[in-house]
Amino acid sequence: MEAVLIDPTKEGAEKLCLGTVPTPRPADGEVLVEVRAVALSAWEKGFVQNDDPRSLTRRTRRRAVNLGLEFSGVVRSDGRRFTRGQRVMGGPHLTKGEKALAQYVAAPEEYLAELPDTLDFTPAAALPIGAETALTGLDKAAPRPGDSVLVVGASGGVGVYAVQIAAALGADVTAIGGRNSAPRLKELGARTVHSYRDTTFEDLTGTYDVVFDLSGRLHFSQVGKKLTRTGTFVNVNPHKDLAGMAAALFSRRKAPLVYVPHSSTTAQTRILEMVTRGAITPVVEAAHDIAHLRTAFTDLTRNERLGKIIVTWPPD
Ligand SMILES: NC(=O)c1ccc[n+]([C@@H]2O[C@H](COP(=O)([O-])OP(=O)(O)OC[C@H]3O[C@@H](n4cnc5c(N)ncnc54)[C@H](OP(=O)(O)O)[C@@H]3O)[C@@H](O)[C@H]2O)c1
């Protein structure tokens, strides 16, 4: 099959190229999926910007790249839950097994959900991990109608869903996003939008019931001052604030751990149900055919993007 390979002699997006590798064989509990669209997100951005500590660039041989954490496609083998021809979406395991930036991926069935007929592959690929991370964070924070929710990093691949899900729950949503993101974030449900270029977290006055940080820059010690007495700090990068996570154990304010290492059928099904009833909408900044792979990665590293960059594969 065709797959994205890494050429370790090159830099940035230039180190990505197309090549041929063996088609994966699904193990017990997995199905083979013909990939039709893949979302690029923070994981891939870290890879091209070379700040991923797990980057394998020290090796010298060309090899399949360990990227592609959200995909949609068509099942091409019979499993226990899924059969050939079903259209699905899901997200491979962050640290184990194959990723989806290839023509086929062998995916655990328990990670997948079937797409409704009304949802195309490109918007579907924009959902799995971004929406599941937002959903998990908001399940833990459990804002009630009228609660104030601040989403920091609202224009990114997780933030666009955090805004929508919080608004669908009836929360009063304030968003901090990229400079040009205000009109779109308001359409997605934010009542107030600030550009992080003009307004920092420290500049905000008032308190929030929930602060959901996707910028990876906030710590519990600074967020606490802007939380209500029993407010919740949702931190998707807890490894960057271990002291804060520990301090939260002894505080009335909460900082639950959010870790979504792969998608789950249960959450994906809930997300698709929200899409079907119009509570959330997939957010795609741009879609590029696999032939324009490097352009897609260049787009990804550009600031001021809203939502996901998608790479599409033509049908086999
Ligand atoms: N715990 C988990 O299971 C889990 C799962 C998925 C993701 N994550 C983490 O969640 C984070 C967000 O992921 P993502 O896919 O949404 O990334 P993303 O698409 O890169 O979004 C990050 C957003 O933050 C914005 N931003 C940058 N600096 C900011 C600042 N100072 N203040 C406010 N916003 C700022 C960016 O704007 P620009 O485009 O202008 O730079 C971008 O819109 C990443 O750290 C990722 O590793 C964790």
C-alpha cells in the first residue's frame, strides 16, 4: 500500500514523502480500514517542527511515519462488530500500533463508530480525538446551564469542539482564540471571544466555573485565581503541571486528569449523535489531497488556523 514515509535526511515538511510499505494485517479484534481522510493536529505539528521527543529522526532509513491520530474510511475486512463496506471514523492509539497516515490502517473495532450516511469522510475525520477530548473534559467539569466556561486555545482542533459542546450544555462560553477567529467562534456558540494576541489570560477580569486550557500554557496556581470557589480547571497537558495537579487534590477547586490515548466506540457514537442533531459541527480549515501532503503540513504549522487540516486519500 501507499503510505507517508519519513526521509530522515530532510527537515520540516520536506522530510515527508510517499512510498510503499506492506498492507497491515488486522489482528484479532481489529478490522482493516481503507483510509479516506486523516486529520492533522498538535501531534503532527510537533513532528514537523521537530519538538517531539519521540521523533525518530535519529534513524537513517526511510520508514512509515508514526502520524495520523484521527481518520475516516471504509472497512475492508469482516470483524466481530463491523463488516466490509461500512463507513467508519476513529483514532488509533497514541503510543501503540499503527497510525492512519497511510492507505490502510488496522484498527481495533472498539475504537470505531459507523458514520451516518449524511456525513462525508472529510468532516468526519475532523472529529474523533478533538471532539472526544473536548467531551471528556466537559464530562469531568460537568458545567450546568448558565455556568461560565472559558476555553483557552479555542480555535484549535480540540477547542472548536469544547466551545460547541459547552454551548450545547447551556454554558455561557468565553473563548480565547487566534486573531481572526472571533466571527467563527461566535457562530460555534461563544458569547465573548478574545484574540490571544491582544488579550492574555492574565488580562481577564472576573471568575469562571470552568477553565478549559488547550494552549498548554496555564498552570493551576495561576488559573485558581480566576476560578469560582468550587470551579474546575480542565488541563489536557497535566504532565506540564504536576505540582498543580497535586495541589488540586487538597483544594476545593478541581483539576481532573484528561487523557484520551485513543478513540472509543461509546464516545464516538455520542459525538456522531451530537452531529446528527446539529449540536456540534465538524470544523475543517482546509482539505488537501495526499498528492499535496507537504502543503497540508505547511498549512498546519501556520498560526491563525481554525479547526483541522485534513489530508484525503482517493479511493483505492
Ligand atoms: N490529554 C489528551 O488526551 C489530549 C488529546 C488531544 C490533544 N491534547 C493536547 O491538547 C492541546 C490542544 O490540541 P489541539 O489539537 O487543539 O492543538 P491546536 O490545534 O494546535 O490548537 C491549539 C490552539 O491554541 C492556540 N494558542 C496558541 N497560543 C495560545 C495562547 N497563548 N493563548 C490562547 N491560545 C493559544 C493556537 O492558535 P494558533 O493557531 O494561532 O497558534 C491554536 O488555535 C495540545 O497540547 C495537545 O497535545 C491532549
